[in-house]
Amino acid sequence: MSLIRLPQLAWYGTKELELTLPGSWQAEVYNMAGFDRPAMKPDEIKVAIANLIGSPPIRELARGKSEVVIIFDDMTRVTRVAELVPFVLEELAEAGIPDSGIQFICATGSHMALDRLSFVKKLGEATLARFPVYNHNPFDNCTYVGTTSYGTDIYLNAEVMKCDLKIAIGSVVPHPNTGFGGGGKIILPGVCSMETIEYFHRLEAEFKQKYPGRLIAGMGVFDDNPLRLNIEEATALAGLDVKIDGIVNAWGETVAIFAGTPEPTWAAAVGEARAHYLTPETKGEGIVIANTFTKANEAIMIGLNTAFSAVSDNGGDIVLIANVPDGQVTHYLMGNFGKTTGGKLKLQAKIPQNINHVIIYTEYPDVAGRGYIEASDKVLFVNNWDEAMQALQQFHRAGTKVAVLPSAEIQYFRSQIKEKR
């Protein structure tokens, strides 16, 4: 037997999951390039936040300001915001900003609101004891700030727009729509109204119709991505002053930080992220084991993207590991809200023809979350590894090639960013 170890439970006391595979199978682990980069030390984080890209330091930007908002990403992102916040607060204190002039707002977009326990995981107890921390509400209290050249009317969180210094904290990882997340995504869709978020997500389908054959979006597709360009216009309309973005390793630890004026900072972060998350091409395997860790609560929506592209054109199976006590994230735009009802853009992953079976493994059963993938005889949900192995061994014999993707939801292949002709 061969033993595979994979990171699990990003927000629940991170641990390793040990999986056994038959020794007669040819298993190979495909790590992203930066999977084992060491985490930044506190003094390194401080230096990165103190030296902004294309901007004076936060302490200078904050002088004379009265209301500061610190926007941060939600539980579908692994960003360890608590490790970064103290150094932002130091900068604000240097500028004479009192605690009463600072508030935090979580950029939930159209995801569910966070409770206090989740706020503590993201920000730490000390922050909750000193400052008010709020959820963004996409259904109300949003104000119009302008329209992008792509026709997107931008309605933004009114509380954010009342603040005269806006700082945001997130992380940059590959994303199936904008190529890479982070950057201005914390504004659009992060703190926009539901109407704005819906229009933004509909644009991808419109672009694909307008430019048939062109690679509009996808993991790692960034430079000419109109969704990304639309976001940058929205970020400028929001007046975001500073964006702080981390790059993470396979264990969700911050290994690099880019901070400064939003547009050049996002570009710089993506410049490093391209190589950091790039993964060697698989050889077209019969089985792909796709583990999710940083976004396990979006495993079906995002984790399958790279896994599909790793399977042999001649057919194969996928095991998606989606271990998360929360279950799949509540998504008011794309989720399910009953057997027959869902969000306006209800999303269901479609299974490509060359995929014979998709086995979704989680130790935390989430029947409603199954709605994120199409109902099909090809799909099997299991709650322990023995069940998954029993299913696989019905279809595969000695010599089967197995690709293991330890961070499937944030890995990408170079082949995914090539135009499909």
C-alpha cells in the first residue's frame, strides 16, 4: 500500500489526512510550485505592510482622516487576517487614529454572513474586543457610485463609502472566473449589492457569446480577462486606498505579501502568483484525487475545475475531498434553497464526457450541498475512505495511474490558460 498525506480543516485545527492506495497503482503527487514555501515571520509582515507599492505609507494616508474601514475576506478564503491586522493598526496609531475611528467589514459578496466565532478565526479575539466588526449586507444599504465601461452599475456598501480611508486585506490565488482572486474582488463582488453582483456574474456568459472561441476566463486567465478589468474599474469607483494581498502555501500560511495602491499591487501579486501556484502537467491519469483545503467549503464549485483537466481524454475518475464541518458555503446567488428553488444564477457543475465517475468524499455529510453538482449516476457521495476505495477498485486494476492534487482549488496547469482552437 502507498500512503498519501493531505492538508485538512483550515479553520478547525489544521491536520493531515492519511489516505492509503493500493501499491499496484502508479500514484504521483502533483504539488503547485510554492507548496512548501516557509511562512513569513512577523517582522517580515511588518516590513511588507509598512512599504506600500505606488503609495505613501498607511500612516501618511491616515493623517487627518476621521473614519477608517478595514475590509477583510470571508471564510471561503484562507487568509490569516489576524496575523496582518496588528501591523495595520500600528500604522493607524502612528497617524493618531483612535480605536473609535476604526471599524471592520467582512466582504461576504453574496455568501452567508459570518458569526462571532468565524470573526474570531479571521481576526483574532483581540480585534473583536477592541473594534466593531460587521458583515456586508448585499440586500440593503448600498449606494450608487458609478457605472463601469462594461455597463455594470456599481452599488456599494454605504458604510464603506462613508469612510474616508479604505483598507482591504485578502489573498491572491487562482480563480475560475477572474484568473486570480484577490485585488479588487474584495470590492466587486465583495461589498456590492446583490443586483451588481448578479450583473457582474452574467457578464461572463455574455462575453463568451460575443467572442466565441476566445478564452475569456478560467484558472490563471488574467491579462485580457474582461471580468478582471471590470473589477478594476469598480475598485477605482469605490476609492479603495490600500489593498493588502497575501500569497499562501499548501497549508494556508502567508508566504508573501503585496500591499499598496490596488491596481499595481494586484498586478505585482499576480506576477508572483503565476509561478507560485503553477503545477506540472499531469500525463492524463485514470484517477485524479483532488484535495481541497483553502476553499473546502467551495470544493464542488471550484475544486473540480483543475481536476477535470487532469483526467485522461480516454476516460477516468475523480475523487474530490471536501472535508469541511461547515459544509458547502451558502451562496445566495448560486446556491440551493429547497428541492426546487435556488439563487437566480443557480450553479451546478457539469461533468465532462471523459469523466466516468465523480466520488465526493467528506466526513461531514451535507446533503443540500450536493446540489452544486448535476444529478447523475456518475456521482457518488461517500463519508469514509474505505467506501471511496471500494468504488474505485470496481473500475481500476493494477497499473492504474493516479494523480494526487493536494490543493486542487488553488492549483492550475499551463494548459488551462491556452486558447482552445
